[in-house]
Amino acid sequence: MRGFDAQRGRLSAAVLAVATLAFCGCPKRDAAPVAERELEMSCAVAVHAAYCILAEKPDAKSAFLTGAAASLAGVFERAGLSVSTNGAAGKFDIVATSLPGPCFASEALSESGVFAEIVDVRKMRMADLKKILEGFPSPSPHLWMPGEGAWLVAGCGSPKLDDFMDLFAREEAFEDLAVAALSSPADVFADFAGTAESAIGAFRDDEADEEVRPEYFLTRDIPVIDWLAFDSVDGDIAAKVRERMRTVQVIRRLVVEGAMLGLKGDEEGAVDAWSRAALRNPGDSFLCERLVTLEKNAALFMKIGNVKGAARCYETLVTVRPDSAANLRGYAASMLKLGETNVAERAFTLANTMERKVEDGEGRH
């Protein structure tokens, strides 16, 4: 792995060790069975999950959502769909649930509808995920990874790229897309992990009791997305979308590679991988989840008086995302409490400069 950029500086081994622990394992997950813990998705992951489903059926007009999928209701409504979460009678273009035994799908789906199951893979065994994939009620389903703990399996409709692009032009959806850092339809496809059939091929008998991990299902080759009709848009536009799809897929693999390096004890390599990923796709949902965890840990450390712990988190945040004035301010505040006045002053000055540039840019528009 490459060393850090000189402008970003180098973190000490101790700082990296604590920071990578925060990235890879904090807050610690309890040992409760998956069924006993309700899946809660962050706002960004919820938007990603909804748009993964919409990628399969972008012309959908209605959706029936149950279980954890019901938390996506607002996102679907702002995307222009009529949403039911209370079991209303009728047929729906999208049926999504997190509940086991999706036998009602055939009854609730419209003729060309798409069924999706949100899967909580936290502490899930490989054997259990295999059962879900093998028993999925729709033909030729796809596997998506909108979040590290929230995956989904979805049937495929007959989606057209222009229909999916239209969803990104809806004014009501702008805030959702901004929260999820989805600047284009192509960005959603960072979450695409391939067909369920290819995923089933990754299972081995001796791994049945191992916990599910993203790297088991991300192939070296970028999955082919031949189920989306690109000929519905101009050729140049289609080419740019394909290129961006490939880019975000490559970046997702880099983020996962960073997590693997961290678990192996290569803290410097891990943070370097995340830093490079942030340069090319700062909105990657896996990366953003890790940054949010670091931010929460930093705030908690400051609250309980563990200033050194907070400084370590903020230093990693600044290393991965040096363009964040908020992170710089947090780092500066922690350095000030530690008596590192000169470092704090430089960080505060840089944060002020960043914020002025943003204000000047907004003012010109």
C-alpha cells in the first residue's frame, strides 16, 4: 500500500491503532441473535437501500413495505411512489420486507412488480444467508450491499436507465439524495454485488458457520450490469454512466480492502486505502458509515473527558477527509485541550479558510 500523502501528514502507530479500531469495530456489537435485534439503518443507508430497489423498478408507482423496509416509506414517497405499510389490499409495483417467509409476495405484487428482502447480516452465518438466496421467490434476483449490516436481495424488473435518471431530477428527492451523497444514478451501483446465483457460488461447506463478510461476495471482476437498458438514453450519456458505475465499484472494493487490512493489523494501510477511496467517491456508503462511527466516538470521548481518544479519532477523520472543516474544528478543539496550542491554532485557521471559501462560493451563485 502506498504511504500517506505528505500534505496529510503521518499518524503515529498508536493513533492509527486506536483509530482503526474505531473504524473496524466500534461501537462493539453485542452477541444477541440477529432475530432479537431490530435492524436500524442510518438515513444515508436507508436512501441507498430504497434506490437500490428503485434501480430494479424505476417506473414503479406504488410500494408495500413491512418490517425494517417500512422505514423507507418517506424516501419512496419523495421518489414519487404511493406507499402502504399497513397491509392494504391491492397490487403493488414494489413489495419490500425484512421479515422472514416472504410468501405473500406473489399475492401483493403486480404482474411486473419487484420483490425485495432487506437482510440484516450483522452476526449472520454464511449458511443462513445461503438459505435466503436459494429460497428467494423471484427469478434471477440480485444482491445489493447498501450498508455493511443492511443488505438486500431483489428481483429484477425490466429497468430502463432513463426512468432511473428521472428519479434523480425530482425536486422532492434532492434532500434524500444529498444526505446519501448520491450525485448521479451511477453512484447507486457501488452497492451492487452481482446476481444471487454468482453469490451462491461463493459459499463453501467449511464456511457455513462463519460470519457473513462483504469480501466473500465482491469478485475481482466488476459485475456485468446487462439487465439495465442503456439504449434508452443517448450513447455518450450511457458511456459516462457505465464509466462511473465501474469507478464506484472499484472504490467500494478499496474501502472493503481497507477494512480487511485493518483486521490484519495493517493500520497504516487501512487508513491509506480509505483516504484514497475518499478522494474518488467520498459518498461511498460503507466509507460514510465508518466516518460517522468515528465522529460519534470522538464526540463521546470528548464528553467523558478522554481527550486523547477524541484527538485520535479526529486525526483519522482529518486524514481520510481533509476537506472537512467540521472535523478540523473537532481536531483543533481536542489539541487545544491537550495543550498543543500551535497545532490547534493552525487547524482552526485552516477550518476558517475552508468555511470562507464555501461562503464565497455560495455568495457568487
